[in-house]
Amino acid sequence: MIITIDPESPVPKYKQIINTVTQAVKNGILRQDEQLPSINEMSESNYLARDTVEKAYNELKERGIIKSVRGKGYFAQSTASNKIKVMLIMNKMSSYKKIIYYAFLKALGDAAVVDLFIHHYNALIFKEILEENLTKYNYIVIMPHFYEGTNKVNIRELLEKIPSHKLVLLDRDYPELPGSYLAIYQDFEKDIFRALESGDDLLEKYRELVLVFPVDGQYPPEIIRGFKSWCISYRKDFRIIDNAMNENIAEGTAYIMVEETDLAELIKKVRNSNLVPGKQVGLLSFNDTTLKEVLADGITVITTDFETMGRTAAALLLDGKQIKVKNPFTMIRRNSL
């Protein structure tokens, strides 16, 4: 097989080798056990440093696209073994996470095999999963939300152990990480600020906003910062409470709920108070579901697009991209606000 390198291309030369060999295997140009040029041959024929060729071949080996035989050289792997091996580590399997998961699987199709692990927000469990499986997969896709064990585990150090070309972050970025890696993320602080800003005409009639935000640490604290920032900017009275159980509903108040249990509790309280949602009291929930479209004549939501997150992650992973993409976040207007 002849591999040519375009010296004028902005794509790094080692990636050009990776892309060319990968496509050749997929298209049947390189068949099972067919030999590739040696590192020296590739280096000499394309005026490349040996380190450049070696880096490309090592990554191709990690992806399972080629294999090395001691004393003989490098050879193409079979089509069956060319399926990308993906480890997906999620914080939990909620209804929203299922949307991401199934969109991710569907978009990958037959190109990959995905093994799912759940860390339950526990950094120690995450550490154990990662250390046991780090070298077994071509890609490691992680939702890095933790609240247990983070005083015993340095999350950044763990993530840095993953080669950047293997790392994919979902839902939340770690901007302090070095190197280039793939991330499809929410910007929680700016997202809630901009979503509330887009609904300023609906919120104008309420004198106070209340954020119902659990204290168990499962949710990003950036949500609180974005909420406070909007209220201060738009001169709204505001409170933050950890649950709705003891809340006394008052006319002129709008509630923003992170958890569905608090949404249900407030709907009951509003009904008992004979106040009209969307006129005398406001209800705004995080994350859309089909149920919220019909519940209480329609619940207004601020939500990311979970299906798009899964599809985007799969598409960019298959293209070998190492970029950061902010996932869409919006307010869906219904009758409760």
C-alpha cells in the first residue's frame, strides 16, 4: 500500500497517516493481514521523522486498526476487529441520560461497540472503573459529575491519565485540562442566564424568583451562579431553597425547579392555593419530557437538547475530531409561566 502525505495540508502529518490507513481498511483497500510500509519506509518515502510515523502507527494499534508482529512489521486487522471500542461512563441512567445513550448508539451504528458503566456520582467508583479499563478501549466517554469521594480523588489527575485522543467529555467540560480532546458540553452558568433572559417578558410579572436547588451536590453549582446573576442584573428579588416541602406559595412568585419531585410538590401546592399557574404564580422546570408537555396544561422548561448531545458526540468521535462543542440550550414556552 502506498501512503502519500500532503505537506500543504493543515492536518498534522501523523493524523494524515491515521486517516489514510483507517479509510483504506474500511474500504477494503487494505485487507486482513496485509502488510503496511515499515516505519523506515514510510519515513523515507514521505520525508517524515520516524517519530511522526511511529506515533501514527501506535495510535492505529490502540484503535485496533493495525497490529504489529515482532520482527515482521505492521499488518491490517480484520473488519470485525476494526469496530471502535467505546467505554461510556455515565453518572446515572435517568430518563434524560437514556435519550443521550440511545441517540449515541444509533448514531454510531455498526461502527462501534459500546460498554456502559455507571459511577453514581461517586469519584471512587469512577477511579476504579477507569483504572481497570483504561487500556481496553479506543475511546473513553465520560459524564464528569461527582459529589461523593471527591475529597479522596483528584478528578483532573484521573482525566489526564487518559490520552487526549481517547477522551470524550459529555454534558460538562473540564476547561483546565491540557491538550485537545472532544467535549460536547453545557455551560450551566451562562445557559440559565441566557434562558431566563430569553423569557424576560414572561418573568416580568413576578416580583420574586425562587430556585429550588437540592443540597446533595448532584447538580452543578454554576446553575446557582447563573440564577443569581440574572436576578441581580434584572433587579428581581430571589431566594434559593433546597426543597419545596415547606414552601408557602405566594402570588407573584415564580419557581425554578431542578428535580421533578419538587415540581410535583409545587403543582399540588398551587392547586390547593387556587392560584393560576402562568398568571399569579410561575412554574419553570429544568429538562424537558413528554409528560411536561401535558402536565398542568403545559410546564415551561429550560433544557438542553439531549438527543443532539448524543448524536453530536457520536458523529465527531467517528470523524476523529478533538474539538469542544457547546450543546444547544433553550426555553420552551408553555402555560405555566
